[in-house]
Amino acid sequence: MYFYRMAEPISFLQIKNIIKSYSGTVFSGIKEVSLEIKQGVITAIIGRSGSGKSTLLNLIYGLVAADKGEIIFEGERVWGPDVKLIPGHDQMKMVTQQSDHLNLYAKVWDNVASLLPNTNLDYKSTKTTEVLQQLRLLDLKERRVTDLSGGERQRVSIARALVSNPKVLLLDEPFNQVDASFRDNLQQDIRRIVAETGLTVIMVSHDPQEVLSLADELVVLKDGEIVETGHPQQLYQNPQKLYTATLLANGTVFTGIKAASLGIVTDAKTVMVYAEDIYADKNSIENLCIIEAVLFKGFYEELILNNGLVTFKAINLQPKIFQVGDQVSVSVKKFLTFDESFT
Ligand code: ADP
Ligand code: MG
């Protein structure tokens, strides 16, 4: 009898026990990170400024050499600049906030097409058209880059990255300089490209607005270490760490003791209440608070409330019914507890 053993499927991209420390008196860099990146999805690495996001992205791409550990892409080691003459993996492309690689005085078309060889002019033209279309730049193809808005330039940078059909697109805070509506459109386009082409995207950001609606997988990074991973909704609704909650959501953090003054009963050290989970009501007398500030936010208001012991935030979806100095009753619909203390 013969037994056939199926080969283990090769994982797409593995980060194995990577360490990278920069010299200095306090630690900075990546402490020890292991992570599996899935193919064909958008993974977002989120963390405060200085948490090591860019370093991790550069390690994955092979721009920075690790002190220890390895990156394995489709079964093969990704080599850093200490080994490889031209740093950066051939199957990956990186886009950052700076678009200084763009030729400002050349047309959009030429900025993108110039990355393809002249050996097949039909392909060059077809592929450039396809990528400009995917990024909604076709109407701007004759425009010089210098005459484009910041958001449009960022689209050109992404088009340049995609024209050579990379398997992985790495984005380092790509929407930072881009206004909100432009960002939302670009996010949708990136989602569509991923769905249509099977592209794998790894992006880093400090901004929940950039990642919550875009990412399939979130990786939370703190001081060079992964704190937790999961789907955006799961991490937003049920974070295991206070750091994750304060990174992703707008709300107030209390000690367990002070939280009792809002009617929250817990023996946890720390409580966080998201602003959208506190309801203010003028027609009740329980849990009375004073409105210290009403911050206009467009379609909603943020209320700053004080009950004599703690100050906290609430979202009010019916603007103009409350005024500074009003006495209101608050109820807490949901709260999160943590066993960590906060300072
Ligand atoms: P993030 O992208 O999350 O803001 P970085 O990866 O850029 O964080 O940086 C992480 C930490 O490493 C920071 O404390 C930063 O100052 C330090 N760092 C980054 N690059 C270098 C470098 N080339 N030399 C020395 N320290 C660095
Ligand atoms: Mg960075």
C-alpha cells in the first residue's frame, strides 16, 4: 500500500520572530513580531506614532535588515539591504506619503507608462490604460502631475505601484494628506482592486478612520510589539487591551472606582465607555450631570459632561436640544472593562 502525503500549503507571507532594534538609550524598533499575512486581503497595522509601524513595513519589504528572525514570502526568504544589492522585493511595491518619485512636469500617463518596458508597446498601452481606469485617472491622463491635487497625486503613486502587477502593495499612511471624501473614494477603489485582482495589501496607519472600514484584518502594534489582532469590528466592539480601545474609539477611560458614580458596577481596575454608548436625557432624574461643553461635529454633537466626580464624553445625534449648563440624566448602554491600570 502507498501513502501519499499532501505537501503543507505554502503560506503567503510569514513574519517569523522578527527583531529590529535601533541604537539608543530607550528601546525603539520591533521587539519580536510574528505574523501571518493572508493573500488577497487588506491587512492594516495600526498603532500610535513611534510604535514601529513603518519599521515593520520596511522589514517586510526588505528595505530594513532585521537583527533576528526572517520574512518568508511564498516560501522564500525576503533579503534585506545587507544581502540584496537593490533593496525591496520584486513582487512588492510600497507607497508612502511622499510622492517625490513622481515626475512633476510629465503627464500622468507618462508617469505610469514609463515604468513598463518598450518591448511590447501594445501591452504597455493596454496595461497603463487599465491601471489608470482602476484608479479613476483616465480623464486626467494628459494632465501634468504638478497640476494635480494631493489626493490625485497619491492616486498616481498607487497607479505607478500597480502597473508592474505586484503581488503585494504596501501602503505607509497613504491617506494622511488627503481630505476625508477623497480618502473614502480611494479606499473604496482599493477595496475593489483587491476584490478584482486578488492583490494583497498591507497598510500601516495611526488613524482608525483609515483602517476600520478598509481592513479585513487589523494588527495592533504598541512599542514594537503586537498587542492583538482581529477583524476591525471585533477589535472595536470587544478589545482585549485598553490600548486598542483608546486607539480605535472615542470615549472616556475611568478607574473602576470612579465608574461607579455613573452606575457602572464592576471590580475591574479600568473601565472605558465609548462616547456613542452614553445617552443624555433631559426628562429623567437618575445619574444627573451638567453639560460642560457642546462640540459641533456636523451631523452630531459631542457633549462634555460632568457629574461632580468625573468628566466624560457622549455623542448626541439630535443636535441643538442641549445647551451648556443644562442638567441632564445619563445612562450607560455599554462599557468595557480592563484589568490594566491607566495613568
Ligand atoms: P511609526 O511608523 O509607528 O511611527 P517607526 O517605525 O517610524 O514608527 O519608528 C519606531 C521607533 O523607531 C521610533 O521610536 C523611531 O524614532 C525609531 N526609529 C525609526 N527609524 C529609525 C532609524 N533609522 N534610526 C533610529 N531610530 C529609528
Ligand atoms: Mg511611520
